[in-house]
Amino acid sequence: MKFLIESYGCQLNMAESAALETMLIGRGMEKTENPAECDAVILNTCSVRKTAENRIWGRLGFYSAEKKKHKLLLIVTGCMAERMKEELKKEAPYIDAVIGTNEKAEIPDFILGSPLEKLDSYHFLTSYYKEGEYSSYVPIMNGCNNFCSYCIVPYVRGREVSRNVSDIIKEIEFLDGKGVREVTLLGQNVNSYSAEYNGRHVDFPTLLEIITPYMHNIIFVRFESPHPKDFSDHLISVIATNEKVARHIHLPMQAGSTRILQLMNRKTTREGFIELVRKMKREIPSLTLSTDVMTGFPTETEEEYEETLSMMEEMGCTEAFMYYFNPREGTRAATMDGQIEESEKIRRLERLINEQIARQAVIKKKMLPFTAVAIVTGISRDDDDRYLARGEHNDYFSFSSSSSHKEGDIVTIDATELRGNTFRGKEHV
């Protein structure tokens, strides 16, 4: 029996798909990338943006045609399945099962003939490892309690649930034994992690302190996505002093205006965010930052947009994920007064992007020359004599070497120039 998984959206979806793949192979099924030969297709969907849902409708049309050619079990799961379960069943009756986020772990049994059982809460899987990978995701939380006014996640992922500390330790030990080189701890609000372990409360920075001693082959631990309101002094201290924790932090800003942040229900202010960024830079001298930022939120004025631009200058990010406000049905922001014309949102976004591209180039050029430890990711597509690697600060390297390397090797690189977003150099001897 052959299966195919298509994954869309966030890193947690990718991790859950990897876990499903492992489970299905463990049940004797075979993975394929060819729709024409598969017996079961799983679409692991996203609902964060309308474009993601539109793409799924297109894929459903494709698999509807495939089902007419050969016998095929079609399963839709993930956040779109959670949000639009009845609509999917009505509009695409050829779908064999619409399975919400809580029941993903039941998919292997369902494919093999067992009935589905409705679960009231989210259950973490044993492992999210994909055979042969050197970089792994480790989900530690699911859901969100924040209810940002533009975000659908709390409605489709539910309330926050933290994974058992012992299970996280077991997975870290397993991954380390597999030769994994870096792990990324995942959660919709990862730094609000809260659990009990050996009779004491464990928050997120304490979890980092607990798990890093189990990392021997693993050289970097990253985490996404934190919320500024939960970024404690303890967490800053752990990042500054624990050599395993990568000093490249994704810190979502979203907007630079206190009024817009309040409309977004971000539970922070412009002044509070600036204070946090400055404290992090002061306590972690080698820190680099990335962020999420949005333009064109309802009622955003030109002056408030300028505050976002100045906040980006304050942060000095080496990378940023930039987009304009896209209303999501079911969220408070979708029905707010003062919706901004799409052309204006695009104008603001284009300036934001252009300024960020110029800024990050300046920041990266100022780093040169430098030496960095990195993980080999493959051979350069442009030059077979050069390797590619990824470093602690999510920086990418193209480098020459007199030695032969494979994916996952640890190398030290002397970087001497920047081309686009990629540093170039040679292996340090």
C-alpha cells in the first residue's frame, strides 16, 4: 500500500507530517511522490491565509480527477479541515475523511480500516523525526491563548497544551543518537511553555536548561515562535549563557504603533517592545534578529506605518517575513471598520521590503570578514566545486574546501564576501 502526504503552512504541520510518514512506514506502507500510483493521499492543510486554502481547493480538484482514474483514499486534515469541516464535506463529497487537528494521530489506523474517534484534546506524537534528516523539529506546545485579532490559530489549534518534559527529553536523546545536528522547538507561542517535572514547575527557559545537557551531536537548538510578552529576563540569560542555544532569535513585531498593537491584541506596546529589543542586544552581544511584520492593518495611518518602518530600523533584523493584512474569516480584524485598500497595503509593503533588503545587506557586509561554525546542507547548485552550509545566525554560506563533505557535517568557514544573502568563503584550515 502506497501513500503520499502534501503539507502546507507552518513548521508544526511539517513536523506532524514527518511523524505521520514515520508511523505509516512503520505500519508497512510505502511512501511515493507519484499520485498515479498511491493508494492514500493526505493533505495536511493550513488556514492562516486565504491563499493557502485556495491552493487546497485546487489540489482537491486534481485528486477528484485522480479518484476517477484509480481507487484512492483521500484524507484532508490540519487547520483548514478543523475550520471548514462541514463545508469541505458539502463542496467536495469525494473526500473520504475530514480529520481535525486533534485526530491526526488516528490517520494510520483509519487508512488501515479502523473507525475514527473524536478526541477532545490535542495529543503529541512520540517522535517527529524524518529518517536521514540532520535538522529536526521538536513540537513542545500546541495551540494559543492569545487571540490576536487577525489570527485564526486559536480557533483551529485550540488552547495551549504543553508537551510532557520527559517525552521531550526522550525525543532529544533519540535525535541526538540519530546524528541530528540542530533542533527547532516549536509552538504557536513557544515561550509560554508550562509543565511539571520532578515535582517542580518548568517554564520555557528552564526547559532549555533541562534538555541541552542531552545534546552531544546536536550543536544548535532554536525555537519558534516566541511572543514578546512572554520573553523573560530568565530566557534572555539562558540565550546569553547556554552555548547550545542559537543567538538568532525570531521575535515577531507585527507593527510599530502602540495603537495598532492594541487593536491587534498583541498585549505589548511600542515602548515595551523597544525596551525588550535593547535589553536583548545588551545582554546578548552576538544576537541577530528576524521578525514578522504586517502593513495595512485596519485604520493604520501613514504616521503609524512610519512607526513600523522606524521599529524595523530599531530592530536591525538580518531577515524578516513581511506581508500585508489579509482578512481571515472568523477573526475580529476581518470585520473591523477602516479596512485599507489593497493597493495601499501593497504600496506600504513594497517600501517595507525594499528598505529591509537594503538594511540587511548593510548589516551583513559589516560582519565581514568573520569565521563561523556551520552545518553542511549540500552542494552548490551554481558550482559543483562549492558546498552550502547554514550557521548559527541562520546565515547561509557558499564555501570551497579541500575535503569532501556530506549533509550534516560540521565545518568552520572563513567568510570574506557577500553575494545576495549568501556569504562566500572557504573552509577554515
